[in-house]
Amino acid sequence: MPLVSIICGSSSDEEIAKKAWEVLKGYDISYEYQVLSAHRDPEQLDDYISKSDAQVFICIAGLAAALPGVVASKTKKPVIGVPVSGKLMGGLDALLSIVQMPKGVPVACVGVDNGENAAHLAARILESSTSL
């Protein structure tokens, strides 16, 4: 059972996912990696979220960056959003999309392209949940 699920909205975001899974490996935290778009694969995404045993989701997305918010709307587990830099706005569009979640749909957000901090935050979440 993976403790962390890393989901990318596009396979082009895999380099950022690698940053996250390298940090998770350093903590010896199990993870799995999926490429599922909130726009192109909504049914597959819903199915994956509902069946996942992961305790934390890291969602990596650019442009409109809907993925973290969609995942957060489908689970009560912590969701960490990683905005991806883009060609036009350098990731500002994705950053603003992730941090502007409606009340009741919280998403933690790390810096643009910062998969490492997403993994460090996931490790802290997991650590704090086992020490309660």
C-alpha cells in the first residue's frame, strides 16, 4: 500500500514528479505515480481516487491546474498541489489556480515546480498523523 500518491495532469510534468519521488525514497515512504488529467480522464481519476489507499495526494499540474482541486473535492485526505511553470506566465496561472480553492476544499500549495517541497510536506503530514 503506497502512503503517497503522486498524480500528474500530463506526462510532460514527470520531471517534477521525479523530484518528489526521490525525496520520498529518502524518507523510505512508499508512493505510486499516475498520469491522470482532471479534464481528459475525469472518470478514471474519480475511480483512482476512490480506490486509492494513499494517505496523501501530491497533484502536479500546470495551466488551469484543476487537478489538485478536483482531487481535494473527491477525498478528505490531504492534497498538496504543485504548480508547474508554463510558457506564458511562468507558472503564475497554475499557482493562483491552486491557492484559490473554495472553502471546504483545502489544497496545500508549494512553490512552482517544487516537487521536493511537496514530498517534504507529505512526509511531515504522515509523521504528524502517526504521532497524534
